[in-house]
Amino acid sequence: MTRPLARGRGRAAALVTAAVALDLVLFSTLLNTGESAGSPAVLVVAYALAGGAILLWQRHSMIPGYALLWLHAIGSVALTGYRPTLPLLVGLYWVAAQTALRPAVAALLASVGPIGLTVLDGVREAPPGEIVATVAGLSTLLVLVHCGVFAIGRWAGRVRARARALEQDRANAARDAVEDERVRIAAELHDIVGHSVTLMTVQAAGARKVMRRDPARADEALAQISGTGARTVSELRRMLGGLGAGEPTGLDGLDDLLDSVRGTGVTVTLCRQGTPGGLHPAVSLVAYRVVQEALTNVVRHAGPGTHATITLGWAPRAFTIDVSDDGHGGAADPAAGLSIGHGLAGLTARVAAVQGRFEARPGTSGGFRVCATLPAEPSGRAEPGESTIASEPSEHAVAHPAS
């Protein structure tokens, strides 16, 4: 930060020095006579340097600085042979570029005073027959110059404002992208880890209960825990960018998901309606997460003995998911306390991200029902209010009194 500020101060000092030097060359008689028609050269130089100092200070106080420059230009009436011009033009440019329209226009109108002094000097030096032409020509030239500087300043100010706005937009977009990615990763971790931990907890509890009287059944449960852990690692690897060839994504992994849920004692029936077709990968992944979270909540809050029905429907432009359970299972005590209360809220955001509709509410048969309608191809974000959750934050706990 220090270096850019130092460079900015250096450029301003160089500009002011060049303006003062060129001003003395073009708008004084200092180089012609060594003395400005009765005004000592040292006085003229000192007066010009004072204008440069004011111009440098104007960068920190724009309107008061320009007012002092204007007084400096008007005060030169006490001198002969020098009329400050370029510092005033630089000051007008800065005001036009860096202030609102009203003060900028006021500064432009105020420049009539110094213009008048310069025109009077021209009239004094003009031959008697050329006074009118001198007034008209010099006034027109100076007005055009001042208006041109004002216009360039306003244009430069707008360009800089647009550049700052674009830079801010880029910064906001980058910040939003980071936040979106953070939310996405959090949702992925919730879905992957929450589902897997729930299944492994239920399976471990079941294995513990039958370990002594039915070792074979306990061994089967432990094997399922091992398989669930391996699939979890595979999903985490995919989420982190290490997806290997052949690993399922989205609905391609639905069969493995259903097998793992059935291993907890929950009966799952899958029904398909319509003609199955390809889905956009993003939609397919959202669909998989909807089914996964719904079944996880069945395992967590309804428990073994519950019957869940999954209905997938294909239509020309939409894909529907309906997951319901009868709520007749025993309470899954080992997993009931694992919910962190954000699963259905996360699904709402996921479905909205692909412009779908989501609904979760107690079912008519005492269980719970999760429905989603997704577009075959995502086209943008849904408007707020397209998804509803009838039971939050306890999710299935409301629908299953046992939990």
C-alpha cells in the first residue's frame, strides 16, 4: 500500500512542477525581459511556486484547494506580465474528475474571473483596430480550453468510477464464489459423512446386540460397516477432486445407497415411472442427495422395521423424486441424536441451486415424506419461496414420535 501511495505523490509532484514551469514559460514575460514589466522576477517566481504549493495541497482538499487557486489567479492582478493559467486548469480537471457535478460546474463557472483577467491583458496589448477581434478570439479560445478540460475531467472521473465498480464487482464475485464453495463443501460433507456415520452407528449397534448369540449376523454387520466406510472415503476423494474412473456419481450410485440402507433393517422399495433418460450431472447429484438425506433420516428417526418407498419419475422436461416411509419401525436410538438439524435446509439450497422445487412434511400414514421436482437441465437459481420445509429443525423427529 505504501509504494502505490508514494508513486501517486511522486506523479502529482512531477505534474505540478511541470505545470508551474510551463506556466512561467507560456504566460509570463520572465524569459523575455528578466523582469515582468515592473514586477521583479523573484516575485513572479515566488508567486508561481505558491500556486504550485496550493495545487499540491488541493489533492487532499479538492474544493477549498481550487478556491485558493482561484484566489491565487485573481490575485495576480497585482502583478504585471504573469497570469497563472496551467495550475488553475489542472485544478479544474481534478475538481471535474473527483467531485460531484454541481461543485464541478461551479468551479467551471468561477473560471470566468481568471479568463477575464487574461482577456483584459490581451486587450491592453492589442492594436486599437483589433480590440474586438482580440476579445472575441481570446475569450472563445479560453472558454473552449476550460470547457474541454472540464469535459475531459468528467469523462476521466466516470471511467475511473466504472473501473472501481468493476473491480468491486470482481471482488464481490470472488467473495461470493468462495462462500458458495464453502457452502457446497459443507453440504457435501453433511450428506456424505452424516449418512455414513448414521448407517455405521446403526449397524454397529445391531452387531453389538447379536454378537454373542449370532456371530455370523454380527460379522455381516461389521462387513457392511467396512463397506460403508470404504464408500465414504471414495465419495470424499471424489468431492476433493480425486474422482477415479468408474466411480459412480449421482443416481449411478443409487443401488449401493439402497443396499447400505437395507443393511440397517429398513425395507426400501424403488419405483420408476416414465421413460428413464439422462440427466444433467448437477441434477443427478442433487437427486442422489435428496434420496440419500431422506433415507438417512428414515434410518436415524424411524429405525429398523420401517418401510420406505422411493418413486422416481421421468418427464420430458422434469424429474421428480418422492421418498416416503410408513413410520412403523422401532426408534433408532443409536443414531437419533446424530442429526445437526441442517439436512433439509441443505437440500432446500441444493434444489434451489438447479431451479427446482422441494417439499418436506409429515406423511399421511404417520411417517415422513420428501418430494422434489428438478429440471432435466439446470438453468439458474430459483426464486425464494419455491421450496418449503414443514418440519425443521428436528426433521423427521416431528413425524416420528419415538425419536
